[in-house]
Amino acid sequence: MSKILVIPAIDLRGGNCVRLHQGQYEEEKVYFDDPVKMARLWRIQNAKVIHVVDLDAARGSDEHNRGVIHRICAELDIPVQVGGGFRSMADIDRAIEAGVYRVIIGTAAVQNPDLVSEALDKYGCSKVVVGIDARNGEVRVQGWTEGSGLDAVEFALDMEQRGCRRIAYTDIGRDGTMEGPNLDAYREMGSRLEKARITASGGIGNHHHLIALNALQEFRVDSVIVGKALYENVFPCQQMWCWHMKDQVDLTLFSTAPLKS
């Protein structure tokens, strides 16, 4: 059995790398002020994919982080998937043209599900992901600030029927807590899906949590987004990855390990 893919997360707000606690914007912690450098460091540590969220755009702010995201895409030689603020085909077109490998549609998938169908028709299922952010099983929108009244599993099934083949599923109550992922939620959704795969997100705090998720591959979980735990250096192997010497690292030299096809 193959291992699930670990995807480092970069959440952007005001041009900084930040992490929220359970989706609360007032509980924000700024980790770094150079997201491009942060992305390159993850790449040196052999990341195969980078996950970026534009928190400002997700809340509908005009002060978004698109310029920073485009620079990240230009600097890396691995896929960059981006979520936050994709409300129209024009938004999606601009991102793909700027080098974003995969767009994650969240709020717009709820408010305008036909946009998902249109994007899938134009770019295919490898380029379009539906992001489901849920609290107590209810899909949340507008950067997690509003409820939708939709059940997360039923919404995922609708997206699958439209052709979506990947769901990025975040349990908001676990996000930023490092207390462990909501395994039951992934089992429930994965047992109902027939074609789409799940990228888990929220709650990772140690390698035991990764092992627990790895055991859910039969429930269609094949990857996991990790944010705060990486920033807090909880994994022993990070001590060998020159984390505390990041200002001395040559960020022009990427790992020679082969990329996952």
C-alpha cells in the first residue's frame, strides 16, 4: 500500500504566512513575512505539492494575495494548488494562466455549483478541486465565517456527480488545534464516495495522526494538508532539515529526490 501524500500549507493574510485556530481570524498567528521563501524552504524539504490559501480573498477582500501566489508558482518546480476567492471563471482562468496548477473552489461551489461544472469541462478534474470546510458536518462559506445549511457528505456527493474527483475536506473544529484529525468524518464521507478522492485537512499534530490517516486509504483518503504542526517543528525529522538555519540555506538548490508523478 502506498503512503498518503503530505502537503505543506501556506495560509496567506496581508502578505504573511499565518495560521488560524479553528477558523477564527482573531486567533491568528504570524509565522513568516516572506511566503515565497517559505514555499522554497518546503520544496527544499522535498515537498511534492504546496497548498496555498488566500484568506483575504476567501473573505471577499480586495486586498488579496494573488501577486504573492503568482511569485510562488514562478519560483517552484512542483505543483501549487490554491484556494480562496475563486468566484468566477475569470478568477480561475487568471490563476491557471499565472501558473497555478490546481484551483480549489469552496464558497462558489456552494453558491454557484454550475461554476464547478464549467471549470471541470474547461480544465478537467486534475485541475479543479472542491474545498469543503465543515463545522459539525455543516458546510461553511465566506472564509468559514457563515453557515450554508448543507450537509458536507451530501454536498460532496453532488460535486462527485458533476465530475469532481478530489475533495479537500477540512474539519474546522480541528483546524489549528493539532489535537488530531476527525477520522470519523473522513470515514463517513469516503464510504459514500465512489470516484472522488479525499485530501484531509485539520488537526494534524504528530506522526501518529499521519499514521492514522494513512490507514484510511480504503476510505479514499490519499493525501493530507499539514500546516501548524510543520511550523511548530513537531516532527523529529525537521531537525535534520536545517529549519533553524533557514536564513543560511541556499534556496536555489532543490532536493534531488524524484518528484511523484
